[in-house]
Amino acid sequence: MARFDMELLAVFEEIYSSGSITRAAENLGMAQPTASIALSRLRRHFGDPLFVRTPRGMEPTPHALEILEDVRAATAALHSALRHKKEFAPEHSEREFKICMTDISEIVLLPTLLNHLKQVAPAIRIDATTISPDTPMQLASGEVDLAVGFMPHLEAGFYQQKLFDQNFVCLLAADHPRIAGTMTRKAFLNEGHVLIKSSGTGHSIVEKSLNAKGIARRIVLRVPSFLGVARIVAQTECIATVPQRFGSAMVQQENVKMLPPPVRLPDFSVKQHWHERFHADPANQWLRKMVAQLFLDRA
């Protein structure tokens, strides 16, 4: 048979056990004609009557007895597979999750995540890696479990969940000699700027928006990540346009201040992304749920 219905094997077992097509149908919760049709299909498949009517009921033929143990093994394996549901116990797991994220997320999100893990899953480890053009392929292969950031380039086959929206602020030295409590358009254009080239942070939005408005900043420094930006602006007269959460964190650590930019810049969404292959995986589900509990902006 091109398509062998496993229900046929259940009918086989019940007829053998009960010695009756009627009782087999009752035990399986099906109509008696349905059980009879199933037996007919089995007979055609095996080329043998399998069960014949006798004064003691339906008795198995030698061929039915020969395949009985294989039928039982097959149905037992099926029942075992159907009963099996993979579970994930984070409190006992020693798994290492690999998360692609931006350098901003390393600063803003990782401490909160690690402190939470210490309480609920102390043996779980995190391998943080940087979002790159290879991230979609790594998510699809399972090399990476989750990606957190701004990734509008992801194609079909990926799920996503928005965690929070981000707006941009200007970060500069707290004692900047020419800019006090307000960032004017003139100051924004005259001062030197630090350009951050890090991917997955939404920073390309800044350049596109300014270009669309015909605004050209005076770029004096280009850096590959956000990790040293706060220290640079604290010790120079440069300005860096950064996501607000990063700026808020840096105000607590460096001698810097945040000011609204003098031009309207678009917001962007930080999301967690995962591949559809692992959408139903219990461990991946737990990881995503935890990230959402910690960082989802429900306001």
C-alpha cells in the first residue's frame, strides 16, 4: 500500500485479542463496517485471510501468527512516539544558548539577562556573538538560537517579536564647552561627529534620514562599535547620535549627557528573531519567553 494506515494494525491487534470484529470495533470506538473494511484491506495487503470465523470466534491464520509480534512492536513504537513530548527543565539544564546581538545589547540587556539566569537557571550559559550578514544562515542551521536587534533584512522563514521601540539621542560631554542644555541645529552641524558602523542597531536609519533632509554632519571619527563611544565623547568635543537606552546607560557610567537631536529622526524596533525550524522547540521557546518577560515593553 502506498499509504498504510496505522489504524489497520490496531484493528489487527483488537481482532486477535477479542476474537471478534464487532468487539474489536467497539474497543476501538469505530463502527463495525469500518472494522470489516480495515480487515479487508489488511487481507489484500498481506494476501492472506489473516482471521477466519470458527465456533470460537475469529481465529488467526498461521501468517497472522507469524506477523503478530511485528505488528505489536510497530503499534507499541507508534504509541510511545505519540506519548513522548520533549520537555525542557531550565533549572537543571547545562545548555549553552548562542544569541546574536548588537554591542548595545551586550551593554544594555546582557547584565539583566545574566542576573535573571542566576536565579532561575544557574547552570545555563550564554554565548553572545555579533549580528552579521551570516546571522540568518546561522539561525536557520541552529548554530545560533536567537538574534536580538534591528534586522529588517531577514527573509521568509523567520519569526519575530518586537521587544521595544528605540529613539535616537545626542550623546556628548557633560561639560561640553559650547553646548549646554539644548542642541541647536547650528551646533549639530558645526560640531564634529562620531559615526558608528555597527550593524543591527538601526544606526543606518540616522544616515538615511539626514541624507533625505539634506543634512550632512561633519564626521571626524568612524568606529566599528558602540563600546568605546561614551568614553570618546566624554573626553572630546565630539557628538554621537545613539539609541536612547544606550545613552541612558552611558550617562550612569561616564561624564556625558543626553540631548534631543535638533532634527526629527525615525524610531526603530528592537526585536527577537528565530527560525521556523525551532519555533516549537521547548528550549528555544523557553529562551524566547524569558527574553520577552525581561525586555518586552508592555506600555
